Amino acid sequence: MLYQLYETQRALMSPFSEFASAAAKLYSHPLSPFAHSPMAARFSAGLDLMHRLAKDYEKPEFDIRGVDVDGVEVAVQELVPLEKPFCRLLRFKRYTDNPAVLAKMKAQPTVLVVAPLSGHHSTLLRDTVKSLLRDHKVYITDWTDARMVSLDEGPFHLDDYVNYVQEFIRHVGADQAHVISVCQPTVPVLAAISLMASRGEPTPRSMTMMGGPIDARKSPTAVNNLAMNKSHSWFENNVIYRVPPNFPGAGRAVYPGFLQHTGFVAMNPDRHLSSHYDYFLDLVRGDDDSAEAHRKFYDEYNAVLDMPAEYYLDTIKTVFQDFALVNGTWKVGDDLVRPQDISGTALLTVEGELDDISGAGQTRAAHELCSGIPASHQYHYDAIGAGHYGIFSGRRWREMVYPEVRSFIAKYDAAPLTASAATSSKRPAARSRSKATT
């Protein structure tokens, strides 16, 4: 019922949002007589803010049309080499007529970025992709809004997520791929590669895990505490709803994106209130650059998707309540997930000093689990001053984290680690890379 009420409220607010947008232009357009009246700038700014607070936010585009490679601007085309009911595998293919740059691009490493299925669209990693494209061939998982998936496609469980990741790795080419997982997918990606290793399949040359809940018991955050302190039945009875009839996935049980978004905002309400007030002042002052930066951020932040109920509930139980990965009890189908079987894949973990989503030590816990990887091929990097989003987007990502990720991938692309290089020693200690300073 809550989902239907939300959709009704959204439909009622839509005309008001459009009216506010039109009225804002009436008070700001230089040819409008109202634009020259006293307080016109404030009226326009207030109406524009009302429009943005009331509008519906659709899935943004990656909008990556070109990238600089060695000082040459190369064209980028977004392709879909593989499409599944709940996810598309995207490839950002680069084109140039410069022979030297083309030869260099062909020799660059192949990276598969596994984006989170945790409320936001994969476009949240736009900055991650743009940076990677300078030095890599890039693929990314583009998860589908569950309300757009027909009931005929059946359910989608955490096991299905793991199987999707394995299929994508095989499609890209396991023996040449470098996998980067950001936040939520660190757990299923580690499971996917573990299962491939246990079966004797080729595994990626490297795996980079950034800000994810490998062991959510360490330094639990508000997000972790909610998942750990409420029963599984509480989540099933209080946050799972059916998609209304005006969507292709009508009747599908989901964890609605608007609930996830509400939770995100509730974690830092003062910060969002201040941000919107600053946006109002920027409009009044005519600071177009700052206002546009605000729009770009919230166009992404406010665009959310629904998650399949089965997947969401499986994740709560497996990752945050049973801690099945770290306890060694997680089975995908009939196969036990054994990270210790990974030996031919180098490991880098990245954490943000100020991360309020995945606490300190949660991602680093992967090193203890991956005891089959030699100590000399395990690395950890702490991004000083970076919050959760800062480890994959923004200035700290570009200036601090990305250079570490780039050099790590380059090292193991040039000299891949093989399973035969593994040692049978006890748990290796992860080597910390030099910590960046603010």
C-alpha cells in the first residue's frame, strides 16, 4: 500500500513541479518583465528549488562521449555486449584514427567494474569509469530497476547475482580481466571468483575491492547496525512492497528505491538541508557553476531503483546477520564459497578514512579470507580524508585512489600471478600502500 501511496503523491506533485519550473523561468528570463521586479532573483531561486524537490528523477545517462588518452581526444561509444533480465553488461569502446594511440589502447588492461545494486544506478560510478577509460578497456554492470522487469522473468536472488558476475567475467575473459567491485558487490564478487577458483577455472588477474562489507562486524556503521539489530522477518514485513500496476514489473516484490533514498538522506539530514540552502543562495548570487554542480550531484543522488525482494533479503541475512562469508558457511547452490581457494588473482582493498557506510576494516577483512594468495601479492590502501563516495568519485578518487588502482592493475597485467605461484603458508598480512595525506 505504501508504494501505491508514494506513486499517487508523486503523480500529484508532478504538475506542481512543472509549474514551479515555468514560474522560475518567468522570474529569471531577461526578456520577462517579471525578471526586473524587486526580489525577482529570490522568487526565481525559491521556485527552482521547489521544482527540484518535487520532481521525479529518472535514470541518468553515463554521457561519456570522449576521453583523453595520451593527450589525444578519443571517441567513446557505449555498447551492450551482453544483456540479462536484471542486468546489462556495458562496454565503453574507444575509437581513434591516431595509429600510435590506437596501438596503445589495444595493449591496455581490460577492467570489469561491478557496480552496486544497492539503490542507485550504475551511473553513480561515472567518475570511476571516466578515469579508468584513460588507461583501460572498460566494462561495467548496469543493473536494471526491478520495477521494470516483468514477473515472467522470475525471482532474482543473491545466488543469481553471483552467477551473473561469473558469466560477465567469462565473457570479458577471466584470464585477462581485472575486476573492480565498489561497495555492496565486494561480497558477491569475492564469492564468484572463489567459486571459479574452486572449480579450477581461470580467475581474473587482479581484484580490487573498495569500501565493501566483507566483514560487517568490524567497526559497524549505522547501516550495519540496522541490518544486524532487526530480525529477518522485520525486513520482510516492513520494507518489502509490490510494484504498482503502472510499471512493467507490476506485482513484483521489491525493496523500493524511495525507501533506500529516504534512509540515505536520514543519515545526514543537516548536510542535505545545508546543501539545498547553499543552492538557493548560489542561484540568488548568479553563481551558475556552483548551482550546476549541485544539480549534477542530486540528479544522480536522487535517481534510485528498486531492488528485487529476494536479493535484498538474501543480502541482509547472508552478509549482515549470518556473516556467512567470513564464517565459511555460505553456499551458492550446492557449492561452498571458499575464498582460500583463490591463488592466481592479486588482491587490493581500498577503504576511506571517513566512510560511514562500510566501516574501517570491513573491506580489509578480505585478506584474511584469501589466504591462498601470497602475501607479496596482497595490498591495502587507506584513503585519508575520503568518505564512502570519495573513494570512487571526486577529487580524492582522481588524485589519491585512482593512481594506486592504476599502478596495481598495470603491475599484474604486465606480470600476471599464476595459481602455481601460491604458497601454503598461514594467513599472509596485507601490505599497506603509502597512505595519501590531505
